[in-house]
Amino acid sequence: MSDLTGPALLSDPHRTKGTAFTERERAARGLRGLLPHAVTSLDEQVRRSWEQIARQPDDLQRYVYLRALQDRNEALFYAVLAHDVPTALPLVYTPTVAEGCKHFSELWQRPRGLYLSWPDREHLVEMVRNRPHDDVDVIVVTDGQRILGIGDQGVGGMGIPIGKLSLYTLIGGINPARTLPVLLDVGTDNADLLDDPFYLGWRHRRIGDDDYFAFVDTFVETVRSELPEVLLQWEDFASPHAAPILERYRDRLLTFNDDIQGTAAVVLGALQGATKVAGTPLKEQHVVMVGAGSAGIGVMDMVRQEMVDEGLSDAQARARCWIVDVQGLLTTDRDDLADDQRAFAHDPADVESWQTRGAPQLADVVENLRVGVLLGLSTAQGAFTEHVVRTMASKVDRPIIFPLSNPTANAEARPADLDAWTDGKVLVATGSPFPPLQRNGADVPVAQCNNVYVFPAVGLAVTAARASRVTDAMMRAGARALGDASPALADAKAPLLPAWADVRDVADDIALAVARQAVADDVAPHASDDELRTAIRQTRWAPGY
């Protein structure tokens, strides 16, 4: 579709007679007779775009088409996404974005965002000042090391900030001109990329940790100096870097890690609905996490905090949290645990009565405890075996099981299998999209714990409320608001999370809860709920058609 059919050619009610035509309009007038009638309605443009999308041979080519549309006509791009949010989301983000990252260098057409490379570290200020727009509300930054479930993609990781920020606009209403994707190019350990003659990044192995953290520190100080009020979101950093970076900077600027805090908030939101349907409060559940990476630890830490908010002591809450990794249950006698993992390690005395061969595994945990909640962020396909699930279901009326790993091929179990193994009793949510379950001849959608439920609302909230920090309580407030919107609260057979078609409306309620908590935490100026609602409404971007 030609740019000449874009919004700049639509009638402008604000133009007075005699006002000069824009450059694009003059170009269109000069092409009369060479093109079909150039002025079409927005609805027609959207319909034509979706027809083009449908004609693409696969989802990767649909992703490519949409990214090209974003480059040439951003306002139309968002109108197309908004027209069919459920279909658009998996095309512009998970799971299709994983393939986009894999093929980033060969698909690259136009620059979008900033690529800050280690060899150019002396020029970070100059590079940040080279951003397309002076005023920025949200930055999403990655180093490309741990992209979804596909590992080190180097400079190809830029597909993640670009995709995330498109959702900040689509769901959270952040003006796209006030967003900035950033890639910290510190090399790659992906041998295929290093050998690829078309690879666009710095062709070098990843730098060591001392240089790495110094580079990140320089980047943060540059952002603080140049954009002191911007929201900085960390995305897809490897576990050894993710938690230390968050802890180092969370009290120094407006920042959060979506893999750690955003994932946790979405999971907690789904758990809010699930535990109410199950009839057992979270504080009374034994919660098992399979996967001890930064995302898994982040989820479990938010679960612990919520248990404390529900009335448990910290020690009582930790006693109900169990984490299993590839080596087995985290216990204090292991010498391979990071500090954040050790915080959830159990004393070996807690499990000494269990009859196990070696370190307790997942099957041992569910056989010896009345586990009500089983979560997976392990990327270990099939980790939730039939034996584990049936054992769990034999002890609780409504087992809550969330196979959360991305992409779809890495999920710990398929929802259809979970449904079969629990005789339809399971309360399920996944990390990637899955087909609906078939129950009594009817389709039952499977809730997807996609971070898009929370992070765009957080961006909207902190921008509208003029917050200076993102606190844990703000993220939990967002999670509770998401839980309150669970369709399962009205119909126990319904999904645990709202339909994608409703996600933009739900974002306003989540943003209000987060903004209200920011005021309560004294990290935003005092404002009433009515004032916050007005600020949220005024912050939302609308294309100027």
C-alpha cells in the first residue's frame, strides 16, 4: 500500500480554506492520473492491510509486513493492531517475535531505536543525544543475551524492545514518538551469529562482567543525565545480570525489570482469580516453582510478599514456597545457589523424612506435600509429567497449574493434557498462546500470562502520575487489579485472565491502581483518584486522523 493513502491525506477538520498543502499532499496531487483515487477512509486502509496480512504465507512474513507498515505509516500500524488485538498480539510479539529476532539481521530494513556498542563506549552521551525525538517517556533496553526461550541473539534482541514499545502504545496509550528502543551491543556468544556474514552487530564474544557492569553503569548515568524522568525497562537480560542490575538501580531512577517484576505481577494477577475459584487463599497454598532463573525467583518473591500481605510472617510465607531447578529442590546445603535463590532454599531437615534417591525432585515434592499451585518457568518442555499432575490432582480439588515458559515449544505441559490428566479440574494459564480446551462440546479459552497485561499499564501509570520510582507495592497493586478483572470470578469455567479484546480497557483500571499506590508510597505527587483518572485519560495518545 502506498504511503500516499495514509492519514496525512485524510480530510483535516482543522484546516481552513487557503491553508497550504503539506509536502505529501502536493506529491499526491502531482500523481493524479498515475494512481487510483488516493484518498481512502481509515476503515478501508485497515481492511486492506488485514487482507494483505492474511495473504502472507506464514506468521513470520506477517510479522515482517507489520514491521514494514510501522516504518512507513505508524498511525495506520496502530489502527490495524487496534482493529483486531487478539490476532495482532501474537504477530507483533510472542511467539512470532522470537523468529523475528532469530532472523533480525536478514530482515532489517530501516533503523529504529539506538544501538549502543561497547567499542563506542566513549561516545554514549553523543549516541543518546542522537535519539530520534528529544522527549522520551519510556525506554525498553536489552542486551540480547536471553531472548524469550531462544537464548543469545546478540543485536537481534532489538526485536524485543521494538515489540514491547509497540504494545506500550497499543495497550497503554504511550505516544510512540515518546518511546525509545535501546540495544546494548556487548557482543554475542552465539557462534552461528559470529559466523554469519550478514550479522549486523559487533562481531565479538561477550565482554567480561567487570567491563559489562561498567558499561551498564555508564549507560544508566547517561540516561539519568539526559532523560531524568524517563521510565527505563530492562528486558531479557540473563539471570546473572538481571537481578544485580535491578537491585543496583531500582532506588536511583524510575525503572523495573519486566522479566522479574512484570512476569511476577501477571502471574500473581492470574493466581488471584485462580485461588478464589479454588476456594483456598494463596497464604494457605503450597506453591512450587520449576525454574530458578531471574523470572522464576521474581515470581516467587512476589508470591511471598503477597502471602505476607495476607497475614503470614515472612518465615511462614517462605516455608510455603518451593523452587526446583535442574539439580532438584533448592536446599541450603547446595553450594551452587545465587543469593536470590538461596533466599528460597529450604533446610535439608525440612525434607529429611522424604524417601528420595539423592536431591528431591519435582515428583518428590508433589508426593510429599499437598501442592495446590504448580508454576513453570524452566523452558524444560514436558517437565510437568502425567505422574506429577495426577498426583497433585489427587490431593486438591482444583489444582492450579501454570506452564509459563516461552515459546510454545518450551512449555512445561500442554493445557489439553493438563485438562485430561485432572478430569477437567485444572485451573490453567500459560506463557504462550494455546488453542482452547474442549469441554462438553464447548471451547474454553486458555488464559495466557502475557506481560502485556501489566507493563503498558505501568508505563501509563507512572507517566500520568509523574512517579519517580517503581515500587514492589505498585506492581502488586497492578496484579490485584488484574485479578479483580478475572472472568473466572463471575464464571468458574471462564479463563483466569481477561480476553485480549478487553485488554486496553483493563489497562486503565490497572494504571489507576498502580498510580494510586505510587501516591501512597510517596513516589508521586499527591493526587485524588479523580485527578489520576483525568491524568491517565489525558496521557493516552490518539493518532491525529
